[in-house]
Amino acid sequence: MTDHLVVSPCSTPTLPMEDALQRYAALGYRKFEVFTSWAASAVALDQDPAVYRAMGDHHGIVFSSMHLPPVDERDVNATLVRAVEATRFARKLGATRVLFKASSRATYIAAAPRYLDAIDGLGVVPVLQNHHGTPLSTVADFREVLVGIDDPRMQTLLEVGQFVRAGERWEDGFELLSTRSTIGLVHFRDMKNGREVPFGEGELDLRHMFGCLKAIGYGGEFVVEMEVEGANVEQTLRWLGEARVYSERLLKEVGYV
């Protein structure tokens, strides 16, 4: 079993944290990406992080990355403080990657220097994530923000499926991120005709994706996402288990161990 795979609760957003950890551990996952909103497993930032760490320890799962609350252009100061506090929380959870978010591309560019200075030395790497329907949807969006921030402390997240959903080629996103930044995290899923499908049933050459990342020396984690429209929790969990086995085979084929 490879240590490179992480499971995202976006796959089963109705499962509370305890249930999600239990079910994912039974599927062979040992790493978990944390949400701070939306999903039923989202952590409460006013809670003691030790409570969640104990929960993860009980199920043999570590928290590897965490989504931060966004910096909002309507109140940059307060929401920036919140993002910094959340980053400290993530570190106490054991996470080494945090997903930095903002309400607009201009806010990303304006807030990033203050955020990066505030978390310097914490031992957490912030990454920028593309997601269809957000200010960072397309390759052009990403390029604008990377040029505007222009700071190597801010790394990036290659979000393969979300580039495809936005009508983009993930290969173009990879080319930009691998040349303009350091890729610090990868999210992936399989797609067909712009929609999510179980791994191995889609059009994405995931083996090629892994190979491209291996070729540039990427040694980080790959977050498995499974959001097949119309699927219930039990079906999704079955597919997540199959996705782990499928992805581990491809990772080994391209040289990840």
C-alpha cells in the first residue's frame, strides 16, 4: 500500500467525521483531507484539535491537508486573521498542506503576502486550488494569480477534474503549474463527457498524469475524489475502495512506492 493516497470527504459529504473515518479506514485509506465547512465531517475551528487527532488515531488515519476558510474581499482583515488561525489549527491536526482561498483573484493577490508572512515558520505549505465556478477556474485565472503573487512560498494544487469541468485540458494546467510554481498537492478523479465516473471508466489517462508528476519529481500526495452524480453513499464507498486499488496499481507502474 502506498502512502501517497489521501481520501476526500467531498465524496461522501453527509457522513460525520467519526463515520467517515471509520468507513474510509475500512477501505484501506490512511490519510484524510479536512474541510472547515460544507461537509458534515467539517471540523469546528473553536474545538480542541486534539479531539480530532484522537479520533483519527483511533481509526489509524492522519489528517494530511485542510481547506481554509476563504479571505473575503468584504472584510479582508478579519477573514485573513481567520485563515491564519485556521492554518495554526491545521498544523495542530498534523496537516502539512493547507488550501488557501479568496473571494476574488484580486483578493488572492492582495492578501497572499500578508498571509504568507503570518504563517512563516509554522511548517505548513499553502497551496492554491483551481475549482470550476470559483475565481480560480481556468488556466488563465491561475496564471493571473500566480503572476500577481509571485512568491515561491505559495505553492499550487493540480486539480485535474476541475480543470476538465471548466472546459480546460488538465495537461495545460499541469504545464502552467509545473513551470510557474511548485506543485504541492494533487486532487484527481476520473471523467467522461465532462462528468465524474468511477475510476477506470472515464477518458482521463490517470497513468499518464502520474507519470508526468513523477517526471518532475513530485513526491507529494494524491487526493482521491469521487462525486458521481446520482450515486448513494454505499455505492460511492464501494467505488472509493476500488479507486484506491486502481490508483495504487497505476502509481506503482510509474515508479511511486
